[in-house]
Amino acid sequence: MFSTDENNAIRSVIKRFLPEFISVASKKGLDTPLKRLSSFQNENVETSGEGNYYDDFFGYIDPGYVQW
């Protein structure tokens, strides 16, 4: 983000969110980091109205470059 306080606020939210997300995702068959990333980077999902995609907000991670 734009400041240390903003970065810390985002980090705090993500740390609370991730354990629950991983639990739910695993129950739906997204039981590896690669499967979860592929699901998140779904080109078929866009916001309503403006038609934004995940990479408009989060960028893109090439799964081939990540050490799983």
C-alpha cells in the first residue's frame, strides 16, 4: 500500500482470513497451494459492472516460477 500502517492493516486482515480460507478450500478439493492459486487466478471471473479481473487488483503470479 502507501504506508507502513496501511501495510500492517492489510497484513492483519490476511493473517485472520487465510486459515479459514485454506480450511474451506481444502474441503472443496483445493488442497495444494498450486490448486488454490489456479482457482484464484481464474480468467473467467470478473467483477460486475466494471468487468475487472483478479489481476487488476492483485497482479499475476506465474505458477511456473513459484517454488512449491
